[in-house]
Amino acid sequence: MLLLLFIYLELGAMVGIYFKTKRLPVRYLIYIAVTALTRVLAIDIKTMTDIHIFTMTGAILLLCFAVLVLKVGSTRFNEQDPMEK
């Protein structure tokens, strides 16, 4: 239930940033995906096989790495980040 609340909060924040800056923050979409995968992993872990668990955690790790790449790329190329205002 708590992870579902985080998904709703991130969606609300993403929509708020979009209406404020007229830009869609891609990192928020990735945060939502990470939270959704974590929620699925936490709820269904008893029925998952080992390979499915490793696949889910690998997908979460890959999405976290994508957030890191986007953050480093936006600071390196000096792009204005709407979340830092």
C-alpha cells in the first residue's frame, strides 16, 4: 500500500513540474517504474522463481543506472534541471 502511495505522489509531482515548466521530467517516469517493479517484487516474492527474482532486481538496477546516466548527463551538459529550482 505504501509503495502505491509513492507511485501516486511521483505522478502528481511529475504533472506539477510539467504544468510549471512545460517539460516532462523523464527521470520521474523512471522513478515510477522502479517503484512499480519494487512493489511487484515485494508482493509476489513468495510465488516467484529464483530467475524471475534476479530478472526483476536486474531491471530495477538497470533503471537506477539509467537515472544516474540522465543526472550526470544533465549536469555535464549544463541543462537546466526543473527539479532543482
